Amino acid sequence: MNFIGNWARNKGCFSLLALTLFASVLPAYSETPVGLLRQPAANGAYEMAYSASENALYLATAQSLQLDKGGVVYRLDPQTLAVTQAIHHQFKSFGAAVNNKTNRLYVGNTLNAAVTAIDVKTGEVQGSLVLDTRPRTATSRPLAPRELVVDESSDTLYVTGVGKESRVWAVDGATLTLRHTFDGMGKYAVGLALDAPAHRLYVTNGDNEFITIDTASNQVLTRTKLAEDQAHFFLNIALDPATHRAFITDTKTAQLLVVDSRNGTVAQKINLPTSLAVLFNARRNEVYVTHRDTGEVSIIDAKTYQVLRTIKAPVHPNSLALSSDGQTLYISVKQPFTRTQEASAPDEVMRVAL
């Protein structure tokens, strides 16, 4: 999936974006180097979620887009990365988020405009909700669910619906029913992050906007332009609520933004390769960023903004997850593929001891 950068530069078809935003052939390593475990996982691997209650890592996969129906969520042993359970359901899986209070895993079904709920203790699929019921036609298509975040205190699931006129959906986590729809989120609104105690939800979009939503009143509070030119695609967000910082990736410009979440002011630009996923680790005061095009993952000191370590993760590092103690990083790694040529080897998961 080298084509996310090409899409951003050339503005190709949105169906490619829906696949690549969630998103090449080498043998699996064991412990090489020390502290790094890399294992083949499955075809069509995308996002991950770590369940603290189950001490398990869940990997959302779409399988083969051409040959397989439905999706599979794999439960992995967090130490060995061995598959301990395969949970099949009717829709292909891309995004993932877990509510550790209710032991529910939520999976985004990008191609079906839906989300699916799974009981992590039993592996039972508990239902799906289609968020955009419009039929797919030659001239229109339903919005594509992309990022998922959970407010455990209110049992609310927030989901970005990506399209030319994007939305954010608020879903009741218990009943899997729609609570609220935030319209007018701009074109290709992908990034989503939640500060639950402060009742703040943050969104980034293809209009270079950083949007702040009050989840108590369901009102949009501010919309701030992070840049005026089109040489950017601000994609994903990671929050450090204690210092009011939002770390934002850019798939078109070689930088990571540090933004003051209170007012949308850009506080710092960290020079890095173009980037996809970002994750903040409060335990270690570190930021992790995937660089798909260069096949690397950066570990950044969140105090000095210096790169502490660069992990070589051939071929295309995609998404990130963190153990509950903050001492282990998980990386999903995509193999090369195109719209007409599927990957010739399974996608992988890496485990990094921090």
C-alpha cells in the first residue's frame, strides 16, 4: 500500500483512500534484534486494540478483498503474537477500539459503512450498526467509517465517517444505536481523538482543519486552520491531555505537528518523514509514529521532541497499539499490494520492548 502518498498527491479515487487510510515480502523474524518480535499474522491486517482486562491484542483484518467474504478479528497472545482465537463476522474489519469497562471490542467496517461489536471474553459477535444506509452508486457512496474512539465513562463510541462531506457519529456502546451525528466535518475527516474527562473530541480533515467538539453539549466549539496551503494532509491525532498537546501526522509533508488543543495553535513542527499513525505514551512521555513510505517507526521524546530511536519495520508499518503498562509497543505491518494485485504474503505484527 505505497499508494496512500500517491493518493494524497494525485487525489485519486476515494475507495483507495478508504483502504489505505487503514492501512510488503520478507520472512518472519524471531527476536532480531533483541527486544523485537515480528510474526506473520493474516491478509488484510489493519488496526489493533489492546484489551487490559483480557491481556490480549486484537487485530482487525479484511482478509482478501477479492477472494474472501467478511472479515476476521484475531486475538493474539501479547507476548508471543500467536493467534489464540479467530472471530469471523459478515463485514470486513479495518478500525478497532475497545471499552475495557464493558469488555466490548468495536470494529469499523469501512466498506460497509458499519461498526460491529464483539464481546472480548466470549468472542461472540453481538451485532452491527450500519451508519450510512445510502446505496453505493456511480455518483455517490456512503461515508466510510475510519477511526474509532471510546468514552468508557458514558459508554459512547465515536466514529469518523470519511467522504467529501464527512461526519462523526456518536453511538451508544451498549445498545449499538445512533445517539448523535455531527455533520459538516469537512472533506475527508479522518483523525479522531478524545479527552473524555474534559468532554472534548478532536477531528482533523482534508481542509487542514483542527475541529474541537464539546461532547457534553454536542456542539462544535472551534475550527482552526493548521495550514492554508494544500501541501498537507493532516491525518491522525494522539493526545497528551495533561499538557493540552495534540500530535498530528501529515501524509504529504515531512513533519509531525504539535498543536495546543485548547486553541489549535501549532506549537512545534518535528521534522520526520511523511507519517500515518501516531500514539502518545504517558507512562514514558514518548510519541510513536509510523512512516509507511520509508518502512520505519520513530520513537520521539515528548519533552525534547528529539527522535530517540528509529525502528526498521519493513515493509509498510501501519497502525500502533500499546500494552496497558506502557512498556510494549505493537505495530501492524502491511505487505505491498495494489487494487489489482493482492499481497503475496500475510501482513505482520511487530512487538517492541520499550
